[in-house]
Amino acid sequence: MSSAFLEIIELPSGDFALQKADEEGDALVTITFSKDAKEFLKEHNVTVAKAMIGAGIQTVGVISRQMAEDEVEEENRIVH
């Protein structure tokens, strides 16, 4: 990703989106709550959306680190 800054926005539809702060275009992630979920969560839907996106970002970080470690490990196995 070119931008180091991401932002969570609430769309006119009531959905939440994660997007690059300095770019136009498609959202990286969109969260849509069902009507029942919106009624249950009320104003707490923002908190839940932030937690969901935060968990996703943490998981991507773990995966990225593992991929980098795997790449180094693979390079170390090659004998010329």
C-alpha cells in the first residue's frame, strides 16, 4: 500500500469502510451490518466496526511477518 495512513469512514448507507487516507477509489474493506445487527448494536456499531477492522489489520501484520520469515528461510536453503 502506498499510504501509511488509513481511515475508517461511515458511508451514507450506514456501512463502514477502511480506505487509504490520501487516495480516492475503492475501499480496502467494507463492513455491512444487517438490519437486526444495527437494531441490536444501536450506536455501538461504530465500536464493533473499529474492533473488526483492528483485528483484521493485526492479522494482516502477523501474516506479513510470517511471509517475510518464510521468504528469508527459503533464501537461506538455497545452496549455489
